[in-house]
Amino acid sequence: MFRTLRIAAALVVLLVVAVGAWQAKRRIASWEIPLRAVVYPIAGDDSPVTRAYVDQASLKTYYPVERFLAEEAGRYEVKTKFGDPLRIRVAPEVKALPPPPPKGAGVLDVVWWSLRLRWWAWQADTYGGPPADVQLFVVYHDPALTPELEHSLGLEKGRIGVVNAFASDAHAGANNVVIAHELLHTLGASDKYDLRTAQPRFPDGYANPGADPVHPQRFAEIMAGRIPVSKTEATMPPSLNATLVGEVTAREIAWLR
Ligand SMILES: [Zn+2]
């Protein structure tokens, strides 16, 4: 009898969680109210350069991401009832590192890691305000110690992003490109580049696939991440000013129906 009750209670909890997740997904996809994203700065190493950068990180650091989403939503005529589509808040620094993704890509490893990441994100939460729709953990590295960053990621399940960024003003624009890319992953947008070559895919990874001539492109499609300058070459956009949301991405995040 007691065992049956326990199983019933567990099922009710699971049902409530599933219904809650479904409702949140529907609310976000309707774009009726602004999306709330919380950024959590994290020092990825002990360097004084990183320390200084994390200490000064503020709303101003991430404001270009808000503006980018507002401008692009405007191009697709998406309007929330309460102004801009994205509101970013900055949480106090998180003094722990997220669990690293598994090296081998076994399905069970990935599932187990994504559950651990969600648990970690819940218990590492330093934000005092209303619960976030998207949690973005931005791990800063001193470029002198880490010239090449590990991959960043954005999970749709749980809506969590982990961004590896450079602790440097010179890289602030490029950091925000990665933050916007991972944020859109959490909303269901898919990558639009060739996984082997990192070259943007034609046509969905091109900001302006109808241009004539098609190369060089002036902008990067945000989910392709690079500006195709020829069939085989692409450059990193220095900031979100050189980046657009393409039509396929717009469809994936429910800006186009
Ligand atoms: Zn991606």
C-alpha cells in the first residue's frame, strides 16, 4: 500500500514537471512576453586578468545581445506585449565550474552529463530575482593562458547555456556573438555550419543567400557563426553588428510561422 502511494506520488511529481516544462515552452514560443535570460559570470582560471574582467562584468557587457535580438525580432515583425523580446539580468559570480561535457559521445554519457549539468545549474544559482527562462553561464579565460577556447554549448532541455569566453575588452564583441548563438540554441535553433570544416552551409547558413554574387557575404548568420567570404573560406564576425538571424533560424525559434 505504502509502496503504491510512493509510486503514485512520484508519478504526480513527474507529471507536474512535464506540464510545467510544456507550458514554459509554449509561453516562450509565443513571444508575447519578453524572455528572461540571466547571465552568470564565472572565472575559468586564477589569472588576475580574469578576476578583474569578471569583477567588472555588468549589464553593459551583455547589452548588445539584448539589442541584437530586439533588432532582429523587429525585422521579422515580432512584438511582445511589453517591449523588447529579451531582458538580460546579471547574477552574482558563480564560484564553481560547470561539469565538463563528456569526451566520448556515447548517448548515455551525454544524457547523464546533461542531467548533471541541470542539477549543477539549479544548485549553483546565485540569482535572487524571479526564475530565469534561460540560464547562461559565461566562463571567462585569460587569453594569454588559454589562446584557444573549448566549445560553448546551449541545451534546449533545461534551457542552459555554457559559454567559454575571453576575459578581454577586445573580445567582448565576439563573446557576445557566442552568447547569442548559445542562447538561440536553448530556444530550439540548430547549427548551420558543416561540422567538419566549420564552413557555413548554403543556403540556410547564409545571412543573405539571395545576394548576387553570393560571395563575399557581408554578414554571418548567427547559427552558422561565420561570414562566408568564398565557397571555402569564412571569417569570424567581430561583433553582433556583423550578424543576422536567417529565415530558417527565425522559423526554429517561432519568429516565422
Ligand atoms: Zn552551435
